[in-house]
Amino acid sequence: MLSLILLITFILLFAVLVLPPLRRRFITRWIVQAIVARKRLPTISDTERAAIEAGNAWVEREFFTGKPNFQRLLQATYPELSATEQAFLDGPVERACEMATDWEIYQQKDLPPDLWKFLKHEKFLGMMIPSEFGGLGFSNVAYSAVMVKLASRSFTHVATVGVTNSLGPAKLLLRYGTPEQKARYLPRLAIGEEIPCFALTEPQAGSDAASLTAHGEVFRGEDGHLYLRLNWQKRYITLGSIATLLGLAFRLHDPENLLGKGQDVGITCALVPTDMPGVVIDRRHDPMGVPFYNSPTAGHDVVLPLDHIIGGVEQAGQGWKMLMQALASGRGVSFPASCTGVGKLVARVTGDYSVIRQQFGLSIGRFGGIEEPLARIAGLTYLIDAVRLYTVGAVDDGKQPAVASAITKYTTTELARQVVLDGMDILGGAGICRGPRNLLANIYTAMPIAITVEGANILTRSLMIFGQGAIRCHPYVYGEIQALQAGDIAAFDRLLWPHLGNLVRNSLRSIVLTVTRGALITAPAPGATARYYRKLTWAASLFAFLTDVTLLSYGGNLKRQEKLTGRFADALSWQFLVIAVLRRYEAEGRQPEDLPLVHWSVQYALAQLTPAFEGIIKNLQVPVLGPLMRWLGLPLLRLNPISQLPSDELGHQVATQLQTPGSDRDRLTVGIYLPTDPQQSLGRLEAAFAHMHQAQAVLAKIKQASRIGTLPQARPDTLLDLAYEQGIITEAETTLVGEATVAQNDAIQVDAFTFEEYRRSSGVPSPAIAHRHSLTELK
């Protein structure tokens, strides 16, 4: 009898779980009521919804499933330049870099007039404008490649060219403008006849850009036509003080409902000619001393016709959606390209300097203390470039990967900052003495700009990457939220149970993979990188499991747990970086010479996952399961970390590649500006680097002679004449080493100025001169 009762009970429970009508009535309905009663449903404002729905989920969604589809990840478009685009890089871009050094730009606090003229004439300001409107019609990868080369010459270049091609009037016009607006403005923007800027940030609206207070009001003029009256106070606007066409984001109000859209129309974007009465652009900021135009701007009762609204009256109130959709892809292009150029420049400079600079009779690159940051520079530069190409390929493929773009902007700027710091450490005193010979000091001071703009990195990490990613990229969550908000229990039921099933599968999979270190996974690509796919599947399973536990536990309160979401953002970002490197390795033909860089960068990225997961588990405030994971999960994860940091031997291989002339080093730094003039700083380093390597074989002969007693024990370069006299080296070899010594000595010099030169270069009186003047006045 008892067995029969148990059997019937089991059948009833099974029926309730398996049959949707019964499940909805007896289980799902109560779950919905509990969610509503406990206020676990996240509230999503209209501005948050626009940000979440901007663009689309791309490969990053694979990590939320817990079982990434590597075939999809590895089939992502790998971009290539057209012949026309490559010719532009080899011609006009190269010429633009030749026209002014970074030091010259800093001294003039602007690009030289002839360079400005050249940029306009060659349509640098209209690279992304289609040819039908007079622009170059380039792909995003071409624009990215241009920015890489320009960034390797001067940050001022990228700040100037970037804003005209990324988030600005041209991009918004192309997406949303009326035919009349496109025909009127785009041809003039393409040739620099109009200089654009876009004004969004305000004193009270920075990261919280949706809270802007710039005000526009619709009114009927005396002529019977409708107009806008605009008032604003903006700041941090690149090109603002020299712009002729200002894109403005403001809140539009229509007190008399003249547009038929209600009194509070919403955030709107309009084009404001800066010569209109009431427009103020008479000041500029000084962002870290970098001499690009960045300015405040104000508007006082500026009156414009309604047709200045981007997209016309139909797009009134759609400004926030416009901006979010533009940023969904745009932030993944400009700064990642600039940071790639910076990383490659630092790699080239430090590789040269580590060979040229000698201490204790050895090139400093032979010392472990220098080799360690050199390996980081090389490995992170390879990683940054891989992420750049991976993301820009998606954008050129027509995708708008909002979360991936946020990851790309955040990680490339942070990694580039580390690369620059390491470069400054290696250069030592040569890095801190500013002047025409110093290639890194200005980049060092400029890096906070990249960290801050297009979404400050603290905001991007804490709120955007996982905060939006968990909703936008998760296979179930956004649909569940929409179903709950609509009161659609049937739709919620169809998503909830597969979601819970996925949670159970990922919990079991993550335990098994942690115990076996991913050994049970079949890698999609055999060979040297196969183990990384296993580790990535292991990491994705744990990430997806922890994500679901956190979402189910915190619900709508998760958005206030920014330290926790920041750690999830780290875990998601490093997984994305790993697949970007693996995709690059496959797309570039599995070059054996690249394997040290591939191994280093992937191992470094995977090693960052364990502390991210540890931080999540240690701070996950979930009853029962939280303490259980801390008691069992943490020791298991520490015993079996996903990866260790790269070994010293691997770091040695990578650092050696950076210090050795040849195709490996050239491939790592391809695409930057490399001057051949030895009177220019990088050209001087390159020439000395080449001389030093050519002289190595000769110096090795002298060292060998010293070892066997043919020559005395002394520095080889001091024994040249004696070695020649004894026939150990030839006259040509003596000359070669002598030239290398001269080149080396010249390359390690640093800049020094007379008091008057220093006064002119800094724009302020020299303290010594000021002191002398004060003494004179006392007398």
C-alpha cells in the first residue's frame, strides 16, 4: 500500500513538472507571486532599456551558456584591408606622420597649420563617410588601422581624427539623418569644411549622462513656423572650441504639445552651427597637457528651426537611443586602435632600448628585472591587438556588439596603461626627462584620457560589462524579465525551467571540470592550443553557474552590488580576451613563431580568472550555498587553479623576440610609424639597435680572445685597436663596432635645455631665471 502511494505521488509530481499547464498552475504561478512579493524583479528604466537593447549580443553570450560553441567563436570574421585602404595607410597616413613629431605638436600646442590642411585635403576627417557624400567610405578595420599608426606618432592625432569619425555628427547623420541633412552636411564634413564636435557631458551629468539638464523648448515664431530655443552648459567636448557644427544632446520640452508627442518629449539630438547667436565656445580645457582641443561650451537662448533635429521631428525624443546604438559599436573601435598603436610603439622603443642601454657590461635586457616587464609589454601588446581585430571584425560584419565593445574598450585601455608603465620603468631616467628624444613621457600623461572617456572604466567595469551583459547576453534572463513585467506566466514558464535545468547542468559540469582540470573536454582545435579550449570551457561552466546563482539570489538588488558585478566583469572580460587570442592565432595561419606570444597572453589571461572567481565566491551572500561554496569550492579552486601565470622561461622567450631583429618582432609591431631618419628619436633608436646587433659577432670574437688569454680582461669595446693589431678582427669589423659605439652613445642621451630654451618649451618662466630676477629686484 505504501509503495502504491509513493508511486502515485511520484507520478503526480512528475506530471506537474512535465506537463506545462499543471506546472504553471501549481508551481510557476507561486514562484511568480514570490518574486513579486519579495520585490526580486529588477526595475528597468527607459534609459536602461535603451542601453540594454542598443546593439546586439555577439560571441560574449556563449560564456553565459556555460558551454561555449567554439566553432561559432572561431568563425567570427577576421578583417582585412582592401588595396585602396592599404594604399592610404602607406601614402597619406605615412605622410601625415612625417609632417610633425609629437614633440613639435606639443611645443605648438596644436597640429601645425600645414598638417591641418593636409588632413582635410586627404579626407582624414571623412574616412567613414561614404564616397557618395564625398568621403573615403572606409571600413572600420581601415579606420582602426589608421588610428593605430597615428597613435604611434602622437596622441593628439587620434584625438583630432577620432572624434570626427566616431561618435559625432557624421555618424549620427549617417544612421538617422534625413536625406536633406545628409546632403547638406556630410560633403562638408568629409573635407573638413565643417569641423564637428558632440556635446553630451555636463557638470551634473557625467557617467550618468541620461540625467543631463541641457534644455530645449518648442515654440511657434512670429512667422508661424516652429522653432527650438536651446540652453546648455557642457564640458569635456573634444574639438569644441574650434567646431563649426556642434552636435547637441538635450532634453526637449513642448509645453503646448505642438509636435503631438506630449510635453516631455525626451532626450533629443540636434545640429547647432556655432556661429549662431548665443553659442559660447571661447575657452578650452587642458587635459593632462595633451594639446588637442577639448573645451567647455554653453548656449544661451539659441534659436534654431526644427529641421536641425537630427532625423527631423520624427526622431525628436529618440536621442538617448541614438547615442546608445552609436556607442554600442563605436567604443569598441577608436580607443582600442589607439591603445594598440601605443602598445606597439612601447614594444618597439623598449625592445630597442633594452639592447642599446648597457650596465655592468651587459645590455639591460639580459637582466631578469628588465626581462619581466619586457615580456609583459610584448604579451599584452599581442593581446590588445588580438582583441582590437576580433571586435572590429564584428563591427564590419554589421554587428553592434554592445557588451563586447565595452569589454574591448575597458581591457585595451587598462592593458595599455600597464604597458606604458612598464615601458617607463625600463627607460628609467630616459623616460622621465621630457624632450624630442623622449617617446613615452607624453603617452604616459595621456593614458588617463583613454581610461576616462567613452565610458569611464570604473563605470564600464562595475555597471556595464556584467550589469548589462547579464541581462542582454544571458540566454534566458531578459526574456524572463519581459514576461514577468507583462504578467505572461506561460512565457515565463517556458524560460524558467530550461534556465533551472541549465543551472543544474553547469553546477555539475563545473565541479567535474574543476576536479579533472578540464581534461574531459574535446578541444575544437588540436595542437599546441588545445588545452586552452578545455580550460576556457571549464571557466565558462563556473562563470555561468555563479552567474545564475547570483541572479537568482540577488534579483533586482544585484545592480547595487558593484564590487561583485565588477568581479564578474573581470571573469567575462578575460574569457573574451582568451578567445580573441585563439581566434587570431587560427586566422593568421597558426604561425609557429607566434606561439610564445600566444602561450604567454593566454596563460596570463586565464590566470586572472581564478582570483576573479575567488572574489565572487568569498563575497557571495547566499544562504546555505554561499558558505558551502566557501567551505568546499574555494579550497578546490585554489588546489586546481584554472591556470598559472606564464613561467619565467616563457617570459624569456617572449622578451628575447622583442630584442631580436627579424620577422617575429616586426609582425608584433606591424602597422606603426617607423621613421628611417636617424635624427628622429625612434629612427635613432632603430639605427643604434641595428648597429648593436651587427656588432655582436665582432664583440663575441673579442670576448673569446679575452677568455683564452689572447687579449686582456676588459670591456670588448675598449680592446678594438689591440684586437685589430693582433689580427683577431678586420679593419671593417673595427669600423663596424666603432660606428655601433657612436650610435649607442648617441641613442642613450637625454634632452637638456638652456634656461631660455626651457622657458620657451614650457611656456612658463624658469625657476632659475625667476630667482635671478627676484635677486635683481632686491638689489
